[in-house]
Amino acid sequence: MIRPLKKRAAVLLSVATVATALASPVTAAAPVAPALRWSDCKTARYPTLQCASLSVPLDHDRPAGRRISLALTRVPHTGKTSQGPLLVNPGGPGGSGRALAGYVASALPKAVAAQYDVIGFDPRGVGKSEPALDCAAGHFAAVRPDSVPLDPAVERANLERVRSFAGACGAKHADVLPHIGTVAAARDIELVRAALGAPRISYFGYSYGTYLGAVYAKLYPHRVHRLVLDSIVDPDGIWYEDNLTQDRAFDARHKAFLAWVARYDSAYHLGTDPAGVEKRWYAMREELRTRPAGGKVGPAELEDTYMPGGYYNGYWPSLAEVFASYAARGETKPLVAAYERFGAVEPSAGNSYSVYTAVQCRDSAWPKDWNTWRADMWRTHAEAPFMTWNNAWYNAPCAFWPTEPLAAPDVTNAELPPALLFQATLDAATPYRGGVRMHEKLKNSALVVEEGGGNHGIALSGNTCLDEKLAAYLATGAAADAACAARPDPKPAAATRAVPATAGGAALHGMLGFRG
């Protein structure tokens, strides 16, 4: 995600809709929302979890019209006093947040968690919310065409895939797509607040959830009690430019993984020179073009398998062992197993990917001329070959999307209480510059930097320094700029023995919505 290679054209058609929403005074009559009825939905891991659903308008500008439902979860506060609700969101867009409530409530210090009703939710269109989007089954079925279009036939095959997906989404969800987007989701949060009967809410969002939280705060600044944003989307690059910058950052992170493999040549036997190890990885990719592993893993699937390593270095030992099994020993079964663990996205991602595209394609303008995409991708691929074209095809339905885009709102905000921001300096999914820009835009914010960190979603993931600052802020509201050292990269042995902090990080990263 980030640097603009092409300036977005102004889209005037829907600007007025967003501008009206952003100008809506919070002092107006509070939205009417029915009281929530909570029922027990505990799990072995989260024994106090409760569930509810909330009816909201499909079109917020027509509150008497069609209704849809949002699925909510809650871990109730246990303290004698409460600071109110703490809404949590894992990102995506398209990530389900219902399980995140239990995770956050259990990962926070007990004395802090006791002060909040931790509220998880599936945003409109997601998971257990209804209707749930699911545009086209089998979109990611293996083996897909090579993501890098080395000849016109491969490019045509990929274009047909993304056109077909956009068309299927329009045909299946034509009545819903115009109402899926970040501004609509932010207005839903305000109805959740009203249904909870809380004069203000706190919010903790990861990844794309940082942008959703910033938009909510822009719309309703006086409804915000605490605001925590972790691994921050660059609000000035929504969304085409952000994805281009993300391509470069993921390439750098993939190189960091390959350098780590070279550092542990004694374990993986792939060479001690990072450049040489990189050549072996791309040689593996080339071999898979003509001989997909197990009939399932071609080049695109290989990229899908290794992309999670850019989000979380706790996966590096497993991914390195798979690489060594194939490149040094010619084994394909470990690669197929790794693809099924890390890379395969069907069927569960049918919903999350459908919402991802619906939100990103609606939120802002994307180039409609494929020649613009082609030129930008080849230029970026020359610098960052690891995932530029893979990411392009992931987002390319937006070139053919059936609904008109909105204009991304400016989230600059001087009306909030102090907000707390977390950002790792080497984060690939939401590069560091996004944290700096959000810090500049939220005038009363504090930025906590994880120096040398490359993981995505860093609070409550095992870094004590970060977690202490989060806990203090949620307890008192006090926030100050700070820096924390990153935790060390894993060792090869971490692949075979449990390491508590790594396990916690893996649990969190399993919930976070990838890609944003």
C-alpha cells in the first residue's frame, strides 16, 4: 500500500454523500437502536462470551427502509465500575471480529479488562451478519494462472477471472453493494453504541480496522472515550496507492525472511548468501510454473503460501523448512501442506474476500483503464517482484466494479481525546509511513513505535513494552510518544517447540484480516 504512481481522478458523483455524513453533528438526536438481548455463547477458551444481533438500516439515509443485521459478541466487565464498551476490530476489510472480543479480554491485564465490556462484531456483510456476501465460489481454486503475466494469454486469463468475479458480485448482491463501505460501517458502529446505551465508546482496531476507527472518530468525535489504532493504514492512499506501496514493503519483508534463512544455513542448507537463497526461491517458483506441486501449488499459490510470512515472522521456521524440503530435497508434500495451512483461501475466504473487494472498490476511485494498471504493476514489479502482480489480481476486480466509488474522507481530527497509535517500523502490510501520517492527522494522538519490528498487529502479541503502554492507556487515558524494541526474530527450533509469546502472536494473527 502507498506511494501514488497515478493521481486519482476526482469522483464527484458520490462526494456529496460522504461530505454530508462527515458534516453530521454528533449533537443531533441520537440514533434510535433497539436494546440488545445477550445470550450465552461461551466457548472452552472464552467461557464468559455472550452473543447478540442488532438490526440496522441497509441505507443509513433511509432508516425506515430495508434492515440488515450485525452479529455481536461481548465479554462483560467484572469490575465494580466500568469505563463502558471497548469495540474491537481485526481488519480486512472482511475480517470477523466476534472471536477477537474474547482474545482481547483475555490478553489484557485482568484489572484493565475488568473495566470494559469488550465488544466484538462482524461488520455489515461479514461472517454471521446478514446478509453475508459471497460473490463467487471457486475464485481462488488451484491452480490459478501465473500471477506474473509473462505473455498475453496469461494476462487475458487473469483478466477474465477478475472480470467474472466483479460481474458475479454485481449480479448476486446488486441491492447490497452500494451500501458496503467504510463510512457505512462507521455509521453502524454509532448504532451499536446507541444500542449499548453508552454515551461514549472506546475502540481498538488493527490493520484496516485503524481506518474504520479513524472514520468513526471523524464522524462522531464526541462519542469517543479511548481510541487505539494498531498497524495503521495510510489514510492518504486509500486504496490504489496504498496497495502499490504495500507491494514494495512486502518485497523487503520477503527479502528479510530469505536473509534469515541464509543466516541459519546450518538448519536449512540453502546457502549463506541471501542473494543466493533468493535465487533458489525464485527458481522454485519457476519450476512450479510447469510442474505445480501436487497439482495444487503453482506460482500464484506459492506466493499465497509465503505471503503470511510478511505479516508475522513466527511463521518463518515452518516456511523455511518447507522451502528446504522442496529446494534441497525435491519434496512436494510439505509444500502442498503449507499451502493448505497458509495459502488456501477457499471456502472461508469466499465471504471475507467478497467483503474486502466490496469495501475497497466502493471506498475510493480505482483506475478504470487497464493500461494504467499494467504500466504501474510492471514498474513496481521491477522493484518488488515478490507479490506485485499477485496483489494486483487480488484487487483488480475494482477496475470492473459495478458500483460507483465514493471519495475517501479526510480523517484529520482535532476534536478527539488523546488517541494511542502503534506502528512497527518494518511492517509490510501497513508500512510505517501510514502510522506517521495518522499521527499527524489525529492532533491529540501519541505514537508508540516498535523499532525494528516487522510484524503486523503488534499489541497483545508478546511485546511487554507495547502491552504495558496499551494497558496504561486503557486504564487512565494517558498517552505519550514512545519507542519499544522489537522482539527477536525466531530461531529454527521454534518450529518444533512451543514458545508462549510466539503462540500468542500466532493466535492473534490467525484472527487478523490480512491484506489491509
